Amino acid sequence: LYVLPGYCSMNALAKISMSLLFPLLGACSHWLPSSGPSSIKMNQAAEPDTSIIQLVDITPAVTQRLFLSQKSQLFAESFIKRRVNSYLVNPGDIIEVSIWEASPAMLFGVAPAAAAFSASSGSKASTLPEQMVGAEGYINVPFAGRIKVAGKTLQTIETDIVKALQGKANYPQVIVRMSRNMTSNVTVVGEVQQSLLLPITPRGERLLDAIAAAGGVKQPVNKITLQLSRGTTVRDIALEKVIQDPKQNIRLNPGDVVTAYYQPLSFTAMGATGKNDEINFEAQGITLAQALARVGGVLDNRANASGVYVFRFESPESIAESIKPRVANSDGKLPIVYRLDMSDPTAYFVAQNFEIRNRDVLYVSNASAVELQKFLNILVSIIYPLVNVGNIGAGM
């Protein structure tokens, strides 16, 4: 705008400037500086006809549904299938066979290890060399031939060998011992003192037994997350929660993989909060109220109290059918934006029950008055020099 000194009064300059700048007010959201979308933009982005996201108000009903969905992910609820019989012999196991014969022994002599017992009982015994169960599941027993052992208990194998020796040995009795359990193991890795293969015994080892056998964890208990992989099912839980809730200290099955993670969970805070940063939190989790406190709360000179949002990808089973968006990410999870109105006093109770999860984004939008203030500041910065030029022109 070019103004000839002496030809335009201050009021005229102001009117011209205002007439040029005010039409921009309707489109100010496109060119004014901002830390993120306004509440109006958020509402527009969640229009049901066009949106790929879903805007969900945080209510007691929503927090209850999310709590139940999280509960279903706990170990006690996720791994409730019948316990696998972990005492079956499998290819790769190493077993030892001892055979006793009543006197007079017809096939087997006295083994040195069993000599004392044999002398007192009058029976003859022999312990065969250790054998690894072959890929086809058989072992060899003299005079009994090839014995199928894979998929059987030790007691069943004993019975089978006795049957095979009937009529050949003199009242044979057999004991089969698992010399080395090579297949019914649990793998323990991660932030433990020593990674190991833990054999499963008839005692029925539990989750904390595996951690103890590995020498415990290297990091503080409240910062450790345990992951259990069983077949195609993988679940995570805070170690502290397993200690506090004995139901989560489940029995382990052969082939389970227990991984201890020192993995500080985190959420990202953006917008009109006291701190914009990635915030770590403990493995046992925190609530939305705690998350807001850790970022310094919402800024009372900037924030729209009704515009507190949590961006999250949710699993489909944790969301009601009526609020599911149409598009999922590569993991099959759905984009959900949770909204909390902090101007409502009851919101402070709801925020204490809404759990923040790993990789959540917490965003607080600016109040509309802040956007207007930004516009006015720009307006004044443009008009003020023009007014000064008008004053100088009028004084000439």
C-alpha cells in the first residue's frame, strides 16, 4: 500500500488497511502461525461422511470399555488354554534305560551302578548307554528292537519295553529316565542376568520361576516389561503387575519365549501444554491426568480446555462397532482420536481412569481467542507504521 504524504488522513489510512486485512480473518487459520489444528478443524476432520479417523469423547463408558479390552490382553486371560503335557519324549531328547532281570538272568548282566541293589534283591540289572531320540522317534533296546518313544511319557515307554522283552528276559522290569531334556524348554532372554533354556519339569514352572532362574532382571522392577510368545500369541505385561497379581504368574509351556525388556514407554506431548516433548513413563502405565501433570498441564493463556486430544491406533476389538473408522494401518489398527473437555469438572475424574499407552500423542489445541490475538498482533504491526506515515504527512 503506497500512501502520498499529505493526501490521506490517519482515519483514512486505518479504514483502508482494515478493509484490506479483515477479509483475511476468515482464512487466518491457513496462514497464521499455529502449533496444530484448532478444535474446529478437529471437528471437521472427524466428519462421518469424509473422515478416515474417528473422534470419540472420553466418558466413563469409554474408559470402562478400554479397561476391559486391556484386561483381556493380560496373561491370565490370554493364555487360558489347557496346559500342554510337557513330559512327553520328543526327537532330540536324551534318555537312559535301565533293565532289571530276576535271577537267573537270561539276557542282562549286573551293571556296576546297580550291583549293590542286585546283590540284595537277587535280581540282575543293566543300564544301557544314553540314547538321543532319532528324528523318526525311535530308540534301540537290545533284544527288544526299535522302540517308538516320541510323543510318549516315560511310564508308557517303560511298559512298551517290558512287553517287547516278555518271553526273552526273566521277569524284566524297566526304568526310563530323561537324561537331558532337549525339547521341553522355555527360552528366557532380554534384560536378565543370564539368558537360558529352562527345562520344564512336572513341578510346572511359572513365569517368575523363569525370571529367577535367569538370575533376575538387570533394571529396576518397575521399568521392566515382560513379553510372552506362545505360538502365534504375543502379549506384554509389566513385571511389577505380575508380582502384584499372582494370577498373572502363569504356568509356562514348552516352546514359550519370555523376553524381559527395559523399554521406557513414552507418549508425545504437543500443542498448548507446558512442555512439548517425548515423555517416558513406567511399565505399569500412567493415566491421562498423570500425563497432563508431567507436561506441566494445559497453558491457561493459550489452551482450549475443551480441546484435549489423545491420538492412538486402536485394535478393532477394543472399539465399539458404531465408532469404527473405515481405514486401518498396516497392522490392522484403526485411527482414533479421544477428546476430553477439561472445562467440565467431572473430566478430572474421567482422566484418572483413562490410561495412556505407548506411542500415544497428547495434543491440546489453542483457544479461539488466541488465534484472534495472533491476527490482531499482525494487524497492528501492519497498521502502526501506516498510521505513523499518515501523521507525518498530516504535519507537513
